[in-house]
Amino acid sequence: MIDASRYLFLACAVAGRRVAVHVSSGSETLASSDGQAILLPSTVLQDDAGDEQRTWKQVVAQAALIGAGSLQLQLLRRLVGRPDAARRYACLEVLRASRLLAARMPTAFLDLPELRHEHAPPQNAADSLSWALSRRPVPESPAYFGTVRPLMALRKAISEEGWSALTQQQARGEFQHKQPQRQFDDDDATEESALLRLFQNPFAAGNAMAELLNKILGAGTSKGGREKKAGEGAGAELPVGSIERALRRGVHAVLARLPFEVPDIDARGESAGLRYPEWDIHQKKYRPDWAMVEEVEAWRPEGARDLGEVLKPAGHELKRQLGSLGLDHQMHRRQQDGAELDVGRLLDAAIDLATGHSPPSLDVYRASRRTRRDLAIVVGLDISGSTGERSGAGVSVFDRQLQLAYRLGRTLNDLGDTVAMFGFHSWGRNLVRSVRLKGPEERWSACVAERFAQLEPVGYTRTGAAIRHGARMLRTDMRLPNRLLILITDGIAYDQDYETAYAQGDARKALEEARAAGTACVCICVGGSSDADQLRAVFGAANLLIVDEPQQVTTSIRRVCRQALGAVSQRRLQSSTARASR
Amino acid sequence: MVRSTAYIASGKEREIFAAASRNGLPVLLKGPTGCGKTRFVQAMAEALGRPLITVACHEDLTAGDLVGRFLLRGGETVWEDGPLTRAVRDGAICYLDEVVEARADTTVVIHPLADHRRELNVERLGVKLIAPPEFMLVMSYNPGYQSVLKDLKPSTRQRMVSIELRFPSPEIEERILVQETGIDIDNARRLVRLGQAIRQLQHEGLPEAASTRTLVSTALLIKDGVAPQDAAEAAITGPLTDDPVAAKQLLEMMRIYIA
Ligand SMILES: Nc1ncnc2c1ncn2[C@@H]1O[C@H](COP(=O)(O)OP(=O)(O)OP(=O)(O)O)[C@@H](O)[C@H]1O
Ligand SMILES: [Mg+2]
């Protein structure tokens, strides 16, 4: 049996950024990708050793599509409801990508007969699209090329308002968690009766849905979202009716899947994702390996946002406030006084004296000094859909959170601390995503801001998994004596089967685990929180900071972090004295 | 084995280096480990007909280590020139490899040598040596390393002509492999593709990339009869990571890239 996760590096190398590799548990037969994860058909699981060839070829083809920018939203949009054209597009794009990325693709792939074409491939993705939509013949597409699934990629494109609307309705229990009778997917061709049912479904009723439709498919404000562009070549223009149908179908399929019906994946293997337990407060026991966290790279199908205004550096005061955190004792060489002699310096000084020089200073001691500081900090940023809500002032909670996270990370990094940052959101326990913003080893660079600009508030919040994930990074990746986890969130929120008492109980448990392992935890809410009481109950009032604007944290951040760090070191002290007295 | 000093240029680095040397300007070489910095300096020293004195810098390297010191020898104190002083006296190229690693106090001696004064203050001997025109200061530094406060001081940096070396382009790297090891072009291309691919994995817990150096070593092993996959495992994966998960993933890549 094939373990798809073994192709993780292969996929990342060809794609040029972090992607996940999963095996679908659905019945589709072609591989595809949503830009962050490659989804292989479940048939690869039956491949025996002889056929195993098939798997890596699919991985390379999909990764090449990612690497060559084939999954752009404005292009994929045109392929909704057209599985054949989608496949033609994928074929042309794999051919184009293989030339573009030839320098880093396996020779064994480039030498495959299907890749050895005399004809020039399309110049860019837009060319591929018009070619795919036209009647012009397309080279034979072998199965391993896979396809593109516009809906899968569009799923991520529901913009801020759309998501928070959904989240709120869901919160009020207006949406049932039950599955719609029929799920549409990218492999369906249009089907009238199904469409009828679609409109009888309360799911799709109401204005919010119409707006959402516009949002998702970029139809702007024009009524019905018609796309009228003449002269785009034969077949390029769909009859209006069919566009509308595709659009509706698209929305429905997106909705049907989005809240909780993201592609079911069959993840296995050690690098397929990290599994964390969850505490079931009702049963009073852990559910082992319950939540799966996968690490991905930030990616926004519409391209990067302009965050120039948001990501302005913090003022000097924040640096001053954070500067005194986590001071620690350390042995220093070449001191003017101290408890031990620095033998090397002493010899030098003796030689100086012997040769008639007077050493500039007698810095021949080693001494313990209070210095900055072996402090590792992980900032976990909630990027769930609810944060996309706009407040009165017009700046979304999301942007304020981004600003705060960026400033904190940047300032702590400038102070010399080891800083890692990640965003988190989820769609049920099997799809918790940790979006890398800054790795612990990585130096601060413009890449960090670029990743922020690729973030989008979608999905839900599974706080416990985020805490456990951050605490694990601190414990195993960074390994410094003082550890601080800063969670920036708008509430405990919820995820599929992750609500109220259960969610609180699990988050509290995750915090207990982290603190027991010597990690201080602090939670910051920007723009208030409707869950303030819950947060207080979970984090403890002393570890929680609720502010309106990012700059307001300046006055209290030191107190809160200090207190949290102090509490865990106190605990460490107690446990070590307890050990000593035993 | 004959030690080759041939260097295949990627850009204008030879010309810039030569012009800097004619005008008494120090050179700062930037580039990731194993990209050819040392080789480049060797090749230039040879081309310019100057002796080369290389100092590998480390955290405990002091100004005294560079300039020289009195040693105690049976009650006597004897002066011994450090490599920098020797280079100044001999009109050599002095190459301070990984200069950011050195202690901050070394910059005190480097400054007056690096600017228009071109002088070395040998304090302990009470002399100032004026560097002859042939003397040249070259420093290297790897900007990729996470070194919290060890970045070069701007005042030092501004005195330098900087040459940035990167890993060579695929075509040039293929030529390097062929020239350095005599491997055939098909295998060279396979290795270079693998190298290019691994260089995309900056964030997967690999502290460094697969450098030109590691590709050269792999090619040498292959040329010597080691099976390509074993060679790559020994010369690329081994040096790159100790993490078993990452190693397994790399192995999987190699299977596909150079099978
Ligand atoms: N442009 C080049 N021409 C010829 N050989 C090269 C070139 N670049 C790299 N090499 C090969 O790569 C090997 C490693 O290069 P080198 O030792 O110069 O790297 P470096 O940049 O000095 O690394 P470090 O920072 O670790 O000292 C050389 O021995 C040589 O075989
Ligand atoms: Mg070197």
C-alpha cells in the first residue's frame, strides 16, 4: 500500500512552497489540488509496487500546476461546471509547467512520452484557458496529469463577509450540520433536476446567498452575475443560462461542502500531519490522535493583498516594554569582576605584563549576569472566518489582529528572541491548518510580510489544537528554557463538533498541558470578543488581554507576559524543590 | 588527485574582483555555504599571481589572533606574526572566511586596513605597517545564517566592494560538475535538477541547501563506481540532516530524481 506522505518533499520541491499531500476517500479518479494540498485519488492506495509509478507522477504533475501558478482564481472560475474543459486546461498547464520548471523537475518525469511534445505549449495560464475552452485539439492527457477542480479552489475564495455571515448563522444554529441530499462536485455535468432541488433547499435561500454568489464568482454587483464577453473565440462564451446554472451550482456545491464538507482525506504516514489528542469534558477522558493539524504555506487564490497600511512597524514603546521580558542569568567571559577566573584572559594579561604592556583592563573574570535572554515565543494567529467581520470603524478584526501579530513578532525578533508565528483555522477535526508565517530558524525578512499578505480569514477555530500545536513547536523545535505562547484570537469559537462546554474544556486542558510542560500562555483579543467570559474562564483573567486597537496592548503586554512567564517558572521551581526534598 | 582551482564564473565577479584589487579596495563575498566562495578566491589569487592566506573565523577569534602575539617560550617572550600581519608584510590576499563569526574587537584592526589608510596597527610591537598595493583584504559571509547580533557592522560593510555569489544557474552548475568530476552530462543534469529541487525546501527543517559542493561530492562518488542513489544518500542527505523523517523524504526524492 502507498503512503502518500512520503512524497511530501517531492511535492514541496516541485511546487516551490509548502504543500500537503493527501489521499482522497471519495470516488474521484483524478488527482487535483486546491493550491495548498494535493489530493490523490484513492485508487493510489491499491497500487502495488509495480504500479507505484503512478503515484509520484501524479504528485509531480499537481505540484507543477501549483508551482506554475495554474490555479488562479479568475481563470478557474471559467471552468466551473465544465469538467472536460478543466481536464484540457490541466493537460495544457502540465505541459507548460514542465517546461517552465524543468530545471527542478525529475528527469524521469520530463522523459515520459506524454511530455515530449514537438508543439510549443501555451505561453501562460490565460492562453491555456482560452485554448481549453476552444475547440482546438489538445494533446492526449494521461490520467497522471490529473485535473483542476475549480470548486475546490474556489472554496477558499469566499471572502470575509461571506464567511462571517455563514459563521454567525451557524453559530445561531440556523444551519444544520446534516449533509445536503446531494453534493455537487467538479466531476458533475449540469443536471436540471438537481438544480431544482438545489433551490428548494433552504440552504441556498435568501439574500446572503445571492451576495455570496457574487463574491465567490467575482460577478461583481451586476445582477445575476452574468459574464458577457464577446469575441473570445469559439466555445469561449457559454450561453447565459448555462453560466447561471454553473454559478448557482458552484455556490451550492461550495456551500454544501464548505462549512464542514471539505474533501474527506485519508491521511496516513508520519508527515501527513500532526495528530493531537482532544479532551472530552463529557466523558472525562482524552480522545487520542483526534485533531489533525497540517502545516501549509499561506496562499490566497486572488493573489497577495496590499497590507502596506496594516503592517507598519510598531512604535518604540512596544520594544521598550517587551525588552525586559525574560531576563536571565548567564555566564559571561572577560568581566572586570566575578566569581571565577577567565583563564585564557589571565594568560594574555600575564604575557602583556611580562612584555611591558599594561593591559587596558583586568577583565579576567567570569561572572553570571542578568542578560537577555533565552526566550522562545510562538505567536498563534486565529485566521478563522469570524475574524473577517468589520467593525464600525471599517477595519476588520482580522486586519487588526494581523497588525498586532506582525508587530509583536517583529519587535520580539528585533530584541533577539527566537520567534515563530503561525496562523490557524480549521474545517473539522481532520483539517486543522497551521499556516506558517515565520519558522523558528528563519531570519526575519520580507517573506514574513508577504505571507501575511497571503492570509485570508476562512474556516473555523479549534483552539485546543492550536494551543497544542504552538506548545509543541516551543517544546520540540525551539528548545529554549523560557517559552511563551501568545494566542491572538477573537474567541473560543467553534469548529465541527467543537462547541461551548466541549471547546472550553478542551482549550483549558490544552493550556494545562502546556503550562505543566513549562510553557507560559497568553491570549490577546483585538476588537473585543463576544466570548470574553468564556475566554476569561479558559485562560484566566490575568493571562487575557482584551483591547480595541492593537496599540493598546503596549501598556499591559509586559505585565501579562511577565505574569504568565513567572507563573510557569514558579511551577518549575516548585517541582524541582519538591524533587530535591524527596 | 590534482587540486583544481578552475572557477567558472556566473556573472561579472572576476572583473569586479580584479578591478577592486587594482584599486586597493577590500572585497566582501556573500553567498551560501558551498557555493564556490573559497574556490573563487583561490582562482583569483592564482590569476593575479598573489599568495593567498586564508583565516577561518570563529567566535573566539580575537584581534590578537589576526595580528600576532607574544608567546611564552621557556621564560622568554617571543613575537609571532598573525596571518593578517603576514599577509600585509608579504603583499598577499588575506581571506577572512565567515568573518561574522569573529569577535567584534577584530573589526578594530580591520577598519584602518579596509579604508583609504590601508594600515595595520600592530599595537604590541608599537608599529604601524602600511600595506603594499598588492595586499588585498577579502572577507566572506553567509547571509543565510541566523546569527542574532553578529551581523556585520554597517561601518565595516560600507568600506567594502560586495560581490554576491549564489548557487550557479543549472547550465553552469552542470558544467561545473562535468569539469570537476568528469561525470557524463546526463548524470550531471540529473544531479543538478535534484539540487535545484532540494533548494526549494528551505522551510522543511533543512538548515542548509544542497550546495554545489555536495553535488560535486556526489558526482565524484558516482564517477568512482558508487551507485547514483547511494552516492546521493551519502553525500547529500547525510550532511544535510539527521532527522529521520526528513532523510526518508529526501531519499524518496532521490529515488525519483536520479533513478
Ligand atoms: N563556479 C565554480 N567553478 C568551479 N567549481 C565550483 C564552482 N562553484 C563551486 N565549485 C565546486 O564546489 C566546491 C565547493 O566550493 P567552495 O569550497 O568554494 O564553497 P564556499 O562557498 O567557500 O563554501 P563555504 O562557505 O562552506 O566555505 C568547490 O570545491 C568546487 O568543486
Ligand atoms: Mg569556503
